[in-house]
Amino acid sequence: MTRLGAFPVEAVMTRTADGLEVRGWLADIAPRRLVLLLAGFRGDSLSNVALAADYARRGWSVLAPDFRATGKSEGDRITFGWLERHDVVAWVEFARARGYTEIGVHGQSLGAAALACSLDERPDDYAFLVVDSCYDEMRNALANRLWFVPGPDVLLAPVDWAGRIGFGFGFDDLRPIDAMPRIRAPVLFVAGDADRKSRPAETRRLLDACASPRKLLRWVRGARHVNLWHFDPVQMSAALDDLFELVEGG
């Protein structure tokens, strides 16, 4: 991609704290305002071009990276937000170094979990956050995907053990809900009301745990665990309208 609408796009690269080279693209639309778009599982930097165009229309520069082990970035494992938190921190530092002072983050699914995990490592000084289709804790995320297995809890213990042995993290580390009390920025929680992988009750748990005094929850009617912008851009754009009304209202 060489342009986002009328705006030229620059290929960019940075390096994470754990030594990986990660890549993405930047559309420099506004001199100080930028939104970081974090895709879901296996989604690369081109997954959200239409969503990026909506943010561009609102007057925000857009930075869309490939997470580690995806697209053009280095890495050989996907960790559902745990190690991807280093990518988030690296890209925010990259944006700050480029002179952006107002930074928003829109994380989808894995991207939202990575954002939550990153809040342990950097302050919440964001202009806004969008927590899009996020699981509340990995134990529930896996159980929801194993709904067809009688007694799925029996399978979770060995999965947790294997993760700790093979990757150095387990279910207790992958709990985005634990990061919610650290959020102070204006935040939009958005999810499909028919999502069976991050269930509506779990999205409400995230909302209830969030400490931000300015928070919204919007449902995309009829959507399951999908890219919500692709499913219904009209509903998603309306949700973002509500978010920016909250942001601009102070």
C-alpha cells in the first residue's frame, strides 16, 4: 500500500525490548495526533485499511503494525497478547519519538489483550483507547472455544502447564481484566452481541473493572467474534462517533 486515500504511506520499522524487528506502515495525516491500530490474531497491517481511513477522515494519523510472527515482522510465536505487549510499547515509543503527543490505541481481540498487558510497562497517558472484542482472561477464552467438549476444564490444566514450560507464561499472566483498574483515558469497549469467544458477560466484566471515569460500551448487533468494522462499518463508525464526543467533551 502506497496511499491511504489522499495521504502517502511510509513503511516503518522499530525494535522491541526483547530484540525483535517489527514492521508496519504510517500515514502521517496530523502533526501531533496518531492512532495505533492493533490487529487481531493473524491480522496484519493491511487488515484494517478501511478502519484506518475512518480515523484519517477524523483527522488522525494512523500507524498500523504487523505484530511479531505476523506479516513482515520477525518472530516465531504468537502469544495472545503476552509477548505482543512489547510490540505495543515499542510502537508507542516510536510514535512519541516522531513527535506525536496525542496517541490513541484501537486494539482488536489479540491486539486489545496486548494493549492491556502493556499497561504494566508504560503509563496510561493515551488520548483514548478502544478495547475491541477482548477476552477477559485466557481461561475463559479457551473454555469458550472448547464449548463442544464435555468438561473442557479438564483440558485447560495441561494447556496451562504446556504454556508455562514451552513459552514461560500461563493463564494467570493472560488476564486483561487485571489491567482495567490502570486505565484512566477515555475508553470505548465494543463487541459483537453474539460473540461466543469473548462473551457479552465477559465484556461487561471488563467494563465494570475499568477505572476510567469516561467509558462507553457499544454492541455491534448480530456480530460474533469477527472484525467488527468489516461486519458493519455503519455501527462501528457510530460507536467511534460516541467515543470522540466523549473525548472532545473532556
